[in-house]
Amino acid sequence: MTIDSSPQPLLPTQPALAPAQIAFYRKQGYLVLRHVFSADEVSQLAEDVERVLREDPSRIEPSNLRVRFKPHVETNEPLFEVFDPFVDLSPVANRIARDHRILNVLQDLYDEPAVLFKDKLIYKSPGTAGATLHQDWIGWPGFPESFLTVLLAIDPFTEDSGATQICPRMHTKGYLSPKDGKHHVLAPEMLDVAPITLLLEPGDLAIFGCFTPHVSGPNLSCTCRRGYFLSYNAWSDGGDQYDAHYKEFHQWILARTPAETRGQLSFR
């Protein structure tokens, strides 16, 4: 799964963001950028997503450490939802993960180069349940606090399709759960603000930090709500951790799996 994630040099270009955009991100904990990728570029990514699904249907099995499922909101039928990671399956995704339009923006936010930490393709077919309220940071030793996520909308993110909802300004409170290495669901009463919905068109980017709580509803539309979620860290905050993260992540999954079925799991 090794990928080219060498540090990006400081680029001798004009800033990608205006000072007001940087200030907004730091105060609110998120930023939306419109029409960053063209319709043709998004179409190429969408076609590559479907190619990956078609070329090896056996990959979409619970025994694959790369995939996850969510229940159908009405029938409880397990539905494929996530490729995690995706960058090594798709040349188009690989290019996007290192595109200067993302890296230059992150350099402005970090004031230094960014490096890819993890990535996932969330498919969210019709009827798929939403995500619980959570923060992306997790209390593992060395987990980068500069971790942030760049969401590229492949399909429209609407109220009906279960768009991501974020809680502005809550990132300033830091991590809201015990630092015990577990994934924690947040209770709504822990929030000082109501979530706002990130309504996105294909090609739009939404950026939010690891301490920004977020949630999503079920996809009640008749089409998929595909999104490519790319996460980065500042280079000074641990450097290239991509392979190390997935090694730790897979060990975390295996440790939570019953011993009698653990041997059935593999990464493919």
C-alpha cells in the first residue's frame, strides 16, 4: 500500500486563500471552496469509482479490512459504504490527493507543507444510514492534532442525500471525549451550537479540522451521495505517517474482532 507521499516543498506562488478565508477557517473550524474541480475532473473520478466496484466485486466483503458497511435506514440490510483507503485503487484519486489546488490551500492553512495521512471513498447509496456525531481525532499516541479533512463532493450533498453537517466554532474546545484510543459518539447536549449542513455541488471542497464535530443523516434520495474524503497533517506534526497510520488502524480493527473470526480478515 506504499504510496508517494513525500513532503511538498514550499511553493513560490501567490497564496491560494485570501486572509479572510484563513481567518474564517481558524474561527469557525471549516471552510467551503466552490468549483475547485471541473465537471470533467469529477466525472473522471466518478467513473473510476465505478470501475473499481465493477472490476473485483469480491473486494466488497466484510472480511476485507478496506471496506465498511452501514445498515439500510429502513430494512437494516448491510450496504457497502466505504473504501478506506482508496488512493491506491484509483489513479484519478491518486492525482487528486496530490493536486496543487488542495495542497496550496492546505499550505496556506498550515503555513507549511501538508502530507496525506489517510483517505476514504464514502459511497452512501440510497437508503444508507447516516454517521453519528463525532470528532475525527482519536486518542492514539502521536495522532496528529493538525489532522484535517478535505471533502471533495462527487455527487450533490443535499439535505435529502445525507450531507455532512458540522458544528462551527466547537473545534476551539478541543477533544471532547476520553483519550483512551476508542472511537466515541458525542451526545448532542455536549454542543453549544446546532450543526449546519454543508450543501455542496460536484467539484466543491469542504475542509474541516479534526476537533470539529460533525454528523450526517441518511441518504433519502434516489441516487448515491459519493464523496472523496482526504485527510492530511502538517509536515512538522509527524511527517509522512500514511503507512504507519494504516498499520495501526488495521491492528486496531483486528483487536476489536472476535478471535474466532479474526483470521478471516485481510487487506485487499
